[in-house]
Amino acid sequence: MTTMRHLHLDSTKRQPLLKDQAAPNEDTTALPVKRAFTDPRGSKDNGDASVYFIGTATTLIEWCGIRILTDPNFLHAGDHVHLGPGVTAQRKTNPAVDLHELPAIDCILLSHYHEDHFDQLVEKSLSRTFDIITTPHAKECLTSGESKEDPFQSVHDLDFFESMMLHIDRKDSSHAGGYGKVPAIKVTGMPGKHVPPGPLSMANDLLQAVPPTNGWLLELGYTFEAPTGDDPESVDVGFRIYISGDTLFVDELQGIPKRLRHEKIDLMLVHLGGTTIPGPSLPLIMVTMDADQGVKLMELMNPDVTIPIHYDDYNVFLSPLSDFKKKVDEEGWSERVVYLDRGEQYRFKVRGA
């Protein structure tokens, strides 16, 4: 049995996000929110948490003063990324904000080590002591002293179904969930496959052309303060976010609802686009879900709300968002999908506060 790992996040004692920052950005730095959405079926609760869509798979998740940045990619339209041997992609859009315009961040959640999810500007600019949670493969890439002159020093790897507890340490009690309860976020690595099973997968295992990828489960809630000083390993869950990561609809995903024992997923962020290699003009292999697979994932996970991301930012995407919208409408899921443009936000309520 794997021992639970723990990471303490304190918004009053943040590490600088960037190398050249003397101190983190002040909390007064405001994101430019163009429009905010809530549950399309209606909600009587005021949201105390949010997801802000920056672009591609880059989002900012915020609750209890803690901010988690996913898959940081801040390149602009016309910039290129390298996706494998002889494969490049050009960005078609701009992010909602630039890297240096972000408010103070507490940690990064990186699904895999690909330049459209962790671009060269980000890799060059980030503080080497900043906390990053990612895959074992990405950790090796980021921390290897043999391949990097300036390796990252605070990278935490999670394999499938391994977890880490993010404890939210605050001096004030305004975010406490009641007597003896303190906010926490449990992060668990979820299965994902970038390459379809079969000969291509076996070839990729040898060539390592396309990196391994994780999905994520974030369970926001409260833990009970341990009088002995020991860190608790369970969380009283008030909201679940499932992030698919760059995966295809593969058999391994069937284990997720079984693992959850069919507990509710409140929000799903699904990576779409039908990413093709080397590109739509020569679509030899698809490495992320298209519209049909995205709806199949909704049927499997049955989330209360789904937000599609990662669908039109690069010229290697074959399946446009319009295909997903059409499929969603045909299958009767339209009341459970929220479509965010870059710079828009989804707000939700974490139960138990």
C-alpha cells in the first residue's frame, strides 16, 4: 500500500512562481473575468470556488485562497511547439492572460511533459523551487541533472490511483469548515493513454515519442485536525473535479467510476480536439478524444457538469468544438455542459463549509 504524501500550502507564505520574482504577486492581482457561469440547471448557493479558463488545457482552480494552475501553456498565436520526432504544431489563439500577469499561485498540476502543456517559455521562467505535481515520466524530465543544467527541485510524481493531500494552512479561521475541520484538497492520479492500444502503443513504448499522461481527480473538502500532530489521510469531500488529461477513450478509464464506488463527480474538465499526429492534413494517429469519445466519457463518468477544454488552440486539432456541441445536443446532455471561452470562469460551491 502506498503511503499518502502531503504538501502544505500557505497563501501567506507563497513561493515565487517565476525566477525573477522577489516575492509572489499580491492577492490583489485580479484576473480579467469576461463572464462567469454557474451550474446551468440552477443553484441557490453562492459559489466559493472557481475554474478560470486561460486556454488549451491551462486553467486556474481556486478555493479557500489556494490557486492551482493546470498544464501551463502561455504561447501566443503563431508560436510553435515540438510534439515529437519531426512533429510541430502552431498555436492559433492567445491565452486569456500572460504568465507574468497571473495572481499568486500555490502549485502546478501537470498532466504530462509535452510543450503544448508545459511550453519552453514556462519551463525557462518558472522558479526551480515551485511545487509541481505530475507524472513519474515528467518528474524525471524536469529533475534530471544529466539533461538539465538547472533542474526543478520540488516536483512530486503521482502514478495512477496514487494520491497526495494538499493541506491548506491559514492563520485565520474564515475558511474553516467548522470546529476541528480544516480545508484540504486530495489529488489523485487517474488513468490515461495518449496512444491507442496495439502495435502503435508497443512501438511508442520503445521510441518514447509520445509521453505518458495522467488524468486527475481533485477532491475538495475538509479534514479533521489531528491532535497528535499526524496528518490525516482522508477528506470529507465537498466537491469532486475530474480532469481527463490528454487521453483517448480507453478501457482503463472504466476503472475510475468503480474506484469511486460511483460517488458523484461534480465537475469534469475534458480534453478534446481529436489531436492528430502529424496533423489534420495527414491524420495518421489520434492522441486525444474527439467529439464522440468526449460524449462517451460523459456517459461513463456521469458528471453533474462538464466543461470542454483543449479543443481549438493548435493546428493539430481535427475535431472542432462544434462537433462536440452537436453530439451533446443529440445525446441530450446540453443542460449539463458549460462552454467557457478564454477568460471566462465557472463558479461552484464546495459542500460542508
